[in-house]
Amino acid sequence: MLHWIWMFLIGLVIGVVAKFLMPGRDPGGLVVTGLLGIAGSLLAGWLGQALGWYRPGQPAGFIMSVIGALILLFLYRLLLKPKAP
């Protein structure tokens, strides 16, 4: 159980850093920010393994996780952009 809490807290920090680096209005709160950070870290790990930067099972680093979260935040904003009247 503690592993999941720790993973969410680290994901929350990564998500907050990503939202700080890409300012603007985001459709989402605390939970979405945490999930964004976790998903960014998973994306960074997968991408790093595909490019040969990480071995299988090796987690992504903090900077690469933030880059993954930035990519997902950009896509999230594209998909959930409010429609103009």
C-alpha cells in the first residue's frame, strides 16, 4: 500500500513541475496532476527503453519523467480544449 502512495506523491511532484513548465489553464485538479505525472513517468520509461537509453525494468529519471509528463500534458490540452462558440 505504501508503494502506491509513494508513487502517487512522486507523480504529483512530476505533474506539478510539468504544469509549471507549461503554463496555462488545465482541465484537471490534484488527481489529474498526479495521474499525469505517473503516466509521464511510464511513457518516459517506455520511450527510453525503445531508444535504448534504459534497460528493461529500469525506471526513468526525474527529468525524463517530466518530459514525458509535458508530452502528455500537451496532448491532454489538445484533446480537451474548450470549443469556441
